[in-house]
Amino acid sequence: MGQAALQPTNPSHTGTLMTLLCRLIVILLFSSMAWAQVPVAPPPPEGYQAPVRDVEVNDPWQGYNRGMHRFNRSVDKNFAKPIAKGYKKITPKPIRTGISNVFVNLFQPLSAVHFLLQGRPGAAGAALGRFALNATLGLGGLFDPATDAGIPLRREDLGQTFAVWGWDNSRYFELPFLGPSTLRDTFGFAGDFQVSPFGYLHKPERYYVFGLYLIDLRAGALAGEKLVRGGDGDDYVLIRDAYLQNRDFQIHDRTARDELPDYLQDDDSLDEDE
């Protein structure tokens, strides 16, 4: 009996436990999406003027949404945010920028597919050109020579494609761990996730890379969080309205900086190491 107790752990059991642990960490990190989904729109072409457009708030499930928002905030506060702050503190900014560039570039082929589905072959070609240039001259996407070459970053997803096809005004829906969304964007996220670059990785490397992606997203949202939560307003309403306004800008290509609220604008002065 004593000898049996000293036998080494079955490697397959250890691998299973590591896989389950990685999955748990990734699930908890998903709460970072609540802030990462209020991204900053890229600057518009010079002289571009966006039309004034009111964003309709369709929130019939507010009771559920508020409860889920409180849950997501709790998970983010106790898990995702501390990890993101630690990552930002110990990782030099050039390295963080390179990691962010790689992830952004990896999604350009998927954006190209959505441009084609929306009937915009020119934009699809630009997205593929941007991907190819950054993947080669940019050393796998670490650097961004495409922007210097005048190829702007434009990101599309299945939710935006659904909107172009006619599903424009969708009800707001706060997802567990994922944060703000709409019913339309929930289906869009599920579809895009199936064909995302992470699906080409084997386990458990897939969880490691996806976890780093979520940490990178949350770290990038720390500065914007200061603006959104800087006042005394209803936190739920602020996040909801910021998300809906940002999605409206994305769907209708309204990226004029003068039209964007302060909490959606890019301000490098806020991106300070803590």
C-alpha cells in the first residue's frame, strides 16, 4: 500500500487538470471583454464629415442585463483587471504594442471576408494587403508598416455584416463574462469565434494564446475605463450607451473624431504605465 501511494501521478491526469485550469482562467478572463468591447475607432480621413445620427437604445431586458452587469464587474474587479494591471506594469510598452499589433493583424483576413459579404471588394483587398504587408515587412505583425504605407486599419465582424444585411436595431444583451453585446452581435460573435485564428492552434496552446489575447484587450481598455467611470453617473447606462454608440459608428463607418464621445476617443496621454 505504501509503495502504491508513492507512484507518480498519471501524466494524462496532469494534462487533463492543466487543460481544465486553462479553460477556467480563460473563462474568467472573458470578463475583460466587458471593457474591451468599447474600443477606440481609428481616425477618419482628412476632411471627413459624419452625419448626425441618434442611437436608439433598445433595452427591454434591463432587469437581467443589470444583474449580469454586476456579476461581470465583480469578476473583472477581482480577477481580470488585477491581471491586466500586472501585465501592463511588468511588460514594456514596445512589447505590449507588438503583441497587440500581432493580434490585430491576425483578424484582418476575417475582416476581408466580411467586407466581401457586405459587397465591398475594394475594402476586402485593402484588408488583405494590410495583412500581407504587416505579416512580411512587419515581422509577423509585430510592426505596422501598412499604416505608414497609407493602408488604414478597418475591422469588420459578423455582427456588422448582419447589420448591413438589415438587422440594424437589435436589443441590448449583457453576456456572462463577455459583457456588453446585442442579440445580433451575440450570434455574430459565436459565428466569428468558430473561424477565428485561435481555432487553428492545438490545445493547450490555444488557451495560452487566447488568454494572452484577452489580457491584452483588458490592458488596452484600462485608460478608457478611467474616462467612462470618471463621473457619478449610472455605470450600467454608461457602459451600455458607450457600447451601442461605438457599434453604431462601426456599422455606419462614422469615425469622425469630433463626433465621438470623449470615452470613445483615443487619447495617448491616458495610456500611462501604472
